[in-house]
Amino acid sequence: MIRSGFFEAKNINGLPDRVYNSGHYANRWGNFIRTGIAIKGGGFLENQNKVTKISSTWKTEIAVGNGWIVNSNKEGYDYYILTPEQLTHESADPNNPRIDRIVLELNLTEDERTIKPKILKGIPSSNPIAPELTRNNDIYQISLAQIHIPANVGSLDTATITDERANKDLCGLSNITLGVDIPTPFEKNTLTIPHTDWINSTNTGGYTFKKDIDINGVGQNMFIEITVDINSLEIANEAEICPTIKEYNGGVTIYAKNIPKEDITAEYKVVM
């Protein structure tokens, strides 16, 4: 069987001869869009859909931003948070802490058919864990943040937030995946970030230096994950390396607040 589209319909005996549904359209996007927050112009993940607390309340707020969610059936749906969205958490357990999760949920069930922000309430425990995400053809959740709520508190003021937006397994950044020729093996490859020849950078969220590193086979539509070797962590932390890099055809650009004092050893892989 071959399915194609989309074409103008003709009325034959009062009925259209070409009929499509939302799933057909969504599947078109799901073939080449990756789930995650959209970053315009290859920029940085900054405040897009960032979760913050509202002082002296049980409310959290999701900042404006947009992105895509592709479900397990490879159907892609976009969302736009046009004004900040506030969510109200249940009060703290008197005896044990808990972890809530802030998610965006794609829900294709007949009564919903939406993408909405939602709180997944955690179970209070002496050793709490974050609620698991639901991911199937009908419901698909991406996690923006964990909210760690201490026991017996009167608001979220002392709660801590773990930002999960950049985690590709939980949320990540949306990107185009169609037509990307990923070199092999591209599992894990050694990368050296030199401490020399860094140049000044502007308009990069406070990261005043940048360094272009050539990597054969990398394209601007790829998503590269770099992990610093444990022996270079101290150097990378002192340099305050930006967690977000920018891919270009033939390599990546790395940003830092300070120039590294020594070369940094790392690994990279394509994660799209």
C-alpha cells in the first residue's frame, strides 16, 4: 500500500475522493522533526519554557516558548506557550519530602486532543524519586523540570528546581532530522578542546569567549552531545563552559566565560 498527499479533493457523487485526518498531517512532521524545545536561529537554550517559582506560593510558572512533541507513533505536534503558564502544586507532606515534575503533555485521546502543561505529583518518601513519564501513541510527556519539595513547609520558597529541558531523553531541543548523513560509527569519539586561540564572542548570554572546533562529518542540523572527561572537569568548571553548543557544517562552536587554562579532554556523539 502507498499513501501520499496532500492533494485537492474532487466531489464524486457528493463525496470527496481525497480524505485525510490530523494523524496523516502529524505523521508528515514526525518523520523529520525531533521532540523538544525550538531554538530560533541556532541560538542558546536560555529562558524558553523555563520553570521558576512564584515567591510565597505553591505556584510554579512556565516561561513562553514553543516546540514539538513527537509521539511513539512518529506523529509530530507543535505547541506555543504565548504567555507564562502558572501551575499550582499540592501542599507539602508533613513528614516526608517529594518530587513533582512539570511536564508538557501531548494527549490525543478523544476528549483532549491538546498539548498542555501539567504537574506530575510525586510520592512523599524519605528517599523520593521523580514520577515517570508516560509515553505512548496517545499520551506523550516531556519534562521541563523537577521540583524538590521539603517536608512540612508552607510554600515552595525552600523547594529546589532541577532544570531538565536540555536532557534529550526527557525533553531536549527540537531539530530537523530528515536527510542527515550521520557518519559511522559516531558512538563515542574523543575530542580535545584546546586552551589556545579562543576569540571574543558577543550576544551569547554572558559567555564572552568562543572556540570553533572542526569535526569531520558534523552538519548544522545535527545535535551533538559533548561529555567532559572526569580528569578535565575542574578545568571545564573554572572556564564555565556553556552547556549549549552550536553545530555548523564541519564542526561545533563552544562558548565559555573564561578561557581554559589547559586543554580539555571530552567525548562527543550524535544524539539525534
